[in-house]
Amino acid sequence: MELLDAEGIDALSMRKLATRLASGATSIYWYVESKDQLLELVMDAVYGEVAVPVDGSWRKAAEAFAAGLRKAVFHHPWLVSLVGALPAIGPNAMTASERLVGAFKKAGFEGWSLDYAVAAITSYALGAAIPSAAWQNAHRKQGRSIQETVAQMAPTIHFVSADYPNLSEMVDRYYGGETDVEQIQQRSFYFGLNALLDGLEACLP
């Protein structure tokens, strides 16, 4: 995880990992069968950072899961390339999912509605986090901050949106001065999450 956090997934090789561990590359294969299996274990370690409460309302469980997953993706942006490519079936991922499903089930969701509700939370959390994390990853590679990029992009964005009044109004909000991009992204995330939770609550018996 330290290697991935520092250099990204493209830089990972069994040889480089072995060097970091002061070991031989072949020695790693005593513990894992392949690089993919190693990545499955690392991905599950990230899911260990997603804390879902055992007690409390289904909304609190959903919020904790979604916010925790978003935070994990931001802390480990390399996770973006693994989601969907490798199965999330390790003990940490299964525990988080079990608690989320249990909270929804206790609230009254059942059958396919239960499955769809849980899938909606997971899809929203990842869908909201992955583009932002990918953008963050790109900035890290370029050695620039998000604020620096926003300031650099502002004149171009204002120019191309000038003929689109609805979009221009939005651009003014985003690029109209000193803008805390991360704060905007967080507010946007919780706005969407609460709207989703309100919609799911309307589906309860």
C-alpha cells in the first residue's frame, strides 16, 4: 500500500516490491500466487478503512459506507483501476457489505428492492469518487495542485461557455474567484447522497 500510494499502480512490480522488502522477487510467491492475488489483498485492506456501524439507522449505515468508500478512494487513488477489475470478496469488503445489507434489511428492504438499494449506494459512492480521484491522480503526476489547475483553466472555461448562458452561470460559480474545489466536491457528494437516501426512504413499505 505504501508503494502504491507513493508511486501508483503502474509502478508496481514484484521485483520493486521485493527490493522494498529487502527480499527476492520469487520469495513473494511463497505468500501469494500472483500479482492479481496480491492486489486483491491490498484492495481488501483499503475496504478495512470503510467503517460501517453495527447499530443505528439504515441511513447512518449507508452514509458511513458511502463516505468511507469515497474517502478510501481519495486516499488511495490507484484503487480506481482495480474496482470492477478484481472481485471485492475479502473479509473486510464482505464485512462492510454484510453490515450495510443488514441495516437495510432491518429497515424493511427485502428481495430485489434490498439488492437494488444496496447497489445504488455502492454505485453512487464509487461514481462520485472515481472521477474526482482520477483528477487528483493526474494532478499528482503533473506536480500541480487542483487550485493551480483551476486558476489556469478559468479563462478558457469562461471563453468556451460564453455562448451557453445556463452553463456560463455555473462556470461563474466554479471559476468566479477563490474556489475551494475539494469543499465543493464534498458538498456536492452529500447533496447527492441525501437525495438518494430520500428516494430510497420513499421506497420503504
